[in-house]
Amino acid sequence: MQTVCCVCQKTKSQSGWIQKQPRKETRVSHGYCPDCFHSTMERAQGWLLAQNAGQTGIMALGR
Ligand SMILES: [Zn+2]
């Protein structure tokens, strides 16, 4: 079974992550390559920070 990055579609191979479409008959599992994992985590953190900032803003307005 091959692992394909669901963001950049890179395929995990023995030599690392390469830009290559898996063969049709190959069973694939979707995941994240290290690059996209990092950028996704950074985006998630930014989103969480924005959420916290928004909540603080609403609380400040309520007072
Ligand atoms: Zn990727």
C-alpha cells in the first residue's frame, strides 16, 4: 500500500517523498508528507490563535 500526500499528491517511496502519481491498481492511503504536515500544523496553530483572539474580542465587547 502506498501513502500519498493529500495536499501536494507526493507519493512516499523508499527514497523519500516524490512527485509521482501512484499506479491505478495500487491501494493508496492518504496522509501528509513532512512538508505539508508542517505547513498544516502552522496553519492550524494560526487558526487557533485567531479563534482565541476572536473570543477575547467578544468577551471584551461584552463588558
Ligand atoms: Zn505534501
